[in-house]
Amino acid sequence: MWILGGLIASLLLAALIYLASQNGHFRVRRSLEIDAPVESAFDAVLDFKSWPLWSPWLMHEPDTQLDYSEKVRVEDGYYSWDGKLIGAGKVTHLEIRPGRSIHQQIEFQRPFKSVNQVDWKFEKIGARTLVTWEMRGKMPFLLRFMAKRMEPMIARDYELGLALLGGYLNEAMPHPQLDFIGDDELEQFHYWAIPCNGNLRQLEAARRSNIETLRSSPAGRVGLSLTLYQRFDPLGVQFQAEIAVPISDNTPPSNYRQRSFSGGHYYKMTLHGDLRFLPLAWHALASHCRLHKIKTEATRPALEIYHQDPAETDDSNQQVTTLFLPIRK
């Protein structure tokens, strides 16, 4: 027993030494040029009661309990949240410089306690506004190992929040609208495929031309164009994907790769908006499943189905894409 006790003590000591060697500091900063006047952008961020309309977190738990100070648009004004899924905390205005910047403090109570600093900056660019959202802080001692992961974990939430804020301020501005629909069972089908591997930017560049190529193919396709991501990882850098169109069972051979999708259990979400928001949509869908403790299945392909050809509409906000993330029954 003393050998086991010594081993455990050594492991704990090694872990403490490792944590002590980490400074635990992190910083997340994202910017977006929004098609709205500085005054409008500033007022939306200052007014905590507008936050539920563009928050990238409250969408996952709309019935989160929210409380506000008597006055929210002043220094020391605050709002707090208390949710079963997204945790609990409080944001307070500490310094307000009208039309220029807002300095805030954010206090997390759950899932862990932490106090961080938040800064908003607003820069006039003609009739538009460059909005910058930043958070910096230090992780609790036992969670210092997470500091390096904070930027990639939170950055896409900030990007999504800014895009939603842009849509809140100006509905005509390209912005995403996400609808979490729920479980769905997909049936087996055959498809023609064009392999398309690489990072998200390379996939975005290849998607349009490959969809056009497949849609102009000979008779045989029977469904909407789609992309299949093999062994999908929403936080990944490189992807193995196929741009595809479903075909009938008796479609004759062609120059395209003919493959089969085996179907299965999926979680379904729709994106209304430009295809540029697909990485943020996938991030939101993966986060939604994680918060709701829905187990994903990385060994089966994820799918995105395009309801229109990207070139068919002049208003990118009218584009509709359905996303399917494989989950376990």
C-alpha cells in the first residue's frame, strides 16, 4: 500500500509543479465591421437587456434566468444569468466612454469561479462601425492548464456573437440565424462525389465550383447538393470532405466517384445566412450537443445540405443550409 500511496503522492506533486509552471493568463480578442452607426452599436452593447437577442450562449438555453440592475445603461449597471447548462455569472459596466469604449467585469460562478476583464471598442469607419470585443483574465490555479485552450474555445463564440450583433443592428447585413431542431434519422442513399480536402477556406473556395459542376451533370441526381465531412471534428484544421449530389439507385456509371451513405442517427440544425457562416454554425451545433450532453459520433460523416445554389439568390440572408451532426442513440 505504501508503494501505491507514494506513487499517488508523486503524481499529485508532479501535477502541482506543472500547474505552478503555468501562468494561466489568457486573452481573446475579435473584431467585426458592422453596417450600423457608432451610436447604435454602442447603445446595443451598453443596454444589457438587448444581449439575449444576440448572445452566442443564451441560444443554447433560452429559458436561462436573467436578472438586471435597476439601471443597466450606467456604470455599475449589471446583468446576471443562471442556467442549468450554461452556468451562472454576472457582467458589470465599470467604465463607460460614450461612443468610444465600455470596460466591464465578468464574474463566473459556475461551472467554475473566475473574474475577468472585458473591453468593447467602437471605431467609426464612414457610416459603419468597427466593433472590437476582448476578454482577458487568469484561470484558477487548478485550471491553469486550460489557459492556452481558452482562445480557440471562446474565439468562435465571440465571432458568432459579433455576427449576431450585426444582424440585430441591421437585418440587411449578412448575418447567421441558427435554429436547433433536434434528433433526426437519415436514410441510406447513393451519391456522386468530388473529393475536396483541406482547411475551411480551401473547402469554401472549392464548394461553389464543385456544386455547379455536379448540378450540371447528366440526368440521375435526385436531391439537393451537399457536403459530407468524413470523421468530422468542428475544431479541426484539416478536413476530408466530399462535395456530392444524391443519385437514384439505377443511375448509370459516370466520371464521378459513386459512393453510398449508410444513414443513421443525427442532430439537425438549420443555418439561414451566407455560407461564410458555416464554420460558426458547426461550432454552435457542436457546443449545443456538448451542453445538452448529447454524445456525438466522430467516426460517421457529418452533412450539410444546401437548399439553394449559392449563385441563385442575391440576398445571402435567404440562403438555407441544413446541418446534420452524427450522434449516438
